[in-house]
Amino acid sequence: MENTLNAWDVSHYGGPDVLVPVTRPISRPKAGQVLIRIRASAVSRADGMMRAGQPKFARLFLGLCRPRASLSGTCFSGDIVAVDEGVADFKVGDAVLGEAGMQFGANATHLCMDAQGSLVVKPNAVSYEEGATLCDGAMTSWHFLTRVTQVRPGEKILILGGAGSLGTAAVQFASALGAEVSATASARNHDLLRNLGADHAIDYRATDPLKRGMNYDIIFDTLGVATYGAAKPALAKGGRYLCPVLGLRLFRDMLLSSVFGGKRAKFAAAGMAPPAVHREELSEVIALMGEQKFAPVMDRTYPFSDLVEAHRYVEAGHKRGNVVIV
Ligand SMILES: NC(=O)c1ccc[n+]([C@@H]2O[C@H](COP(=O)([O-])OP(=O)(O)OC[C@H]3O[C@@H](n4cnc5c(N)ncnc54)[C@H](OP(=O)(O)O)[C@@H]3O)[C@@H](O)[C@H]2O)c1
């Protein structure tokens, strides 16, 4: 087995150019850990925000002056190549997918993970590339639509940012859960939205999706392009505004709407949920893939050496679904 791993260092905050390829010794799995040979890892919008240290208040968790964990990447798939003798759930040769969370370091050739962490077996029917994306858009949108709120059959949902990683997953999930789905994207992505199950595709460049005289039970603002205040008039009685992008205004709206009842604003950090919740949610998402009710939308695949290019593409803000490096 190799003695060194290749990874990408992000030792200070900034643009894609702060990413530097590095070589490190491979550590043996500690108690309860497995060593994974990474086959594919995601390059997500969230990874770019962590690399940039944005929004600034996130540095309270990431590291005040520089990233506390110096390697990049969170979501991955790969094969187990070594296990600590105390590990019962995985064996050498198992294909797995998961997320490294605040440990980071998934954009690498090898990664040590707790066997009890956010890690599940990857079925053969799920490719390594697809598997590497599941902890980003799919798990997050599933968390919002089944845990933060429960989408009920017949409800009207508006998904802002329907063509992104979270959005393409949310459109499929909401459709599978029996909702009437409206989603926004630029016109070039409307066929994609309809193919994913959207009943209505709205061009956000031509019309304000919140001023169409509709009343939605749920508005899932996957990109934080609106505010609760702007969305509230478009919500039906008891409607929920969900947003995965935290800011001070959303924080205030969450507090106030929880006190006064009626319509609600909601945020959750899906990635911070306990690993047991992640494993349960991933199993549910994988089951939906088996039932042909969900398939991650794959945009570009870059070679491992082109991580900087991949970050630039993601940062441009118009990827369709997911981007991975292999
Ligand atoms: N809270 C959590 O647990 C959590 C977890 C993961 C991610 N996140 C956050 O979730 C956010 C979304 O991430 P993502 O990966 O889904 O984004 P993404 O994939 O980078 O989004 C790209 C898409 O955004 C669309 N878009 C751009 N401007 C738009 C607008 N004004 N209205 C509608 N669509 C627009 C583009 O479509 P067009 O090309 O058609 O314009 C493009 O397809 C990020 O801020 C990320 O940090 C939060």
C-alpha cells in the first residue's frame, strides 16, 4: 500500500488560487477508524464558501484567521483499504460514501474516518461520481423536506434555485413526495426542471417568482436569493419559508416567526446533524435511487489535478446539479 497521500491544502482564506496540492504521510486507522482510498469527491458551493471563509461569521467555526483544518473537501466516495481491528461494520474492499464534515480533507487520495461517522456502504448501482455528491445537495434537501418540514401530498412548493445541487435534488424529492412543484432557473434549464418532475418552470430573469399571485405552502430558497420578508406574501396560511443559507436577517426572522406563529422561517445546518441521522438520511436517499425516484444530476467531472479549475467553475454560480473530481 502507498505511504503517502495527495491532497489539496487551503492554509488561508481566499479565491480558488489559495488551493495548493500537497503530499502527506498516510496515517494508519486509529481506534474505531477505517482508511478509505477516495475515488471521487464533490466540489460544492459550500466547499467554495469554506475556502473563502465566507460569510465571515462562519470563521467562528472554521478558524478565525485561517482554516483550522487545512485540507479541502467534504463529500466523497471510495473503497476501504484498511480497518482498525475493533471495527465491525466495514471490511477491506467495501465501497463506501460519506462526508468528512469539519474534519475536511475529502479532496484527497486517502482519508481516515470514524466507522461510526457519516459513512455508508455504496451500492454497485450508484457510481463513485454519483456517490460523492449524495451528502451535499441530496442529503441537505432531503433533510429540509422531511426533517425541517414534512412535504405532504398535494402541497404547493416553490423551489428557488431549482438547477443547483440542492435544487435538482429538491425538485425530484418534492415531486416524489406528491407535491405540486414550481421551480426557478434561467430558461436554458427549464427542460431539465421538467424532466426532474417540476410542474412549473419559472425564469427568474424574466419574472419575479414571488409576485405571480400564487400561494405556496412551502418556499424552499436553496440559494438564499430571497428573504422571508419578500417570500411571506407568497406563502399560504401556515406556510413555511426554508433556507439553507444563514444570515443575521434569517436568524432574526426565525426567532420572530417562531414566537408569533402562523407563517414560519426555518434554517438548519444539515451537515451538523449527528452521524446517525446522516446515515439514516443517506439510506433513505439511496432507497429512492433504487426506486428510480431520484438520480443526482451530474454536471462536470474534473481530474484530481484540476481542483482549482473546478472551484472556479462552481464559483461562477451556474453549475447544473453537481461537480466532482476523480
Ligand atoms: N444549511 C446546510 O446544511 C447547507 C448544506 C449544503 C449547502 N448549503 C448551501 O446551499 C446553497 C446552495 O448550494 P447549491 O450547491 O445548491 O448551489 P449551486 O449548485 O452552486 O447553484 C447553482 C445554480 O444556481 C442557479 N441560480 C443562480 N442564480 C439564481 C437565481 N437568482 N435564482 C434561481 N436560480 C439561480 C443557477 O441556475 P441558472 O444557471 O439557470 O441561473 C445554477 O444552476 C449554498 O449557499 C450552500 O452553501 C447549505
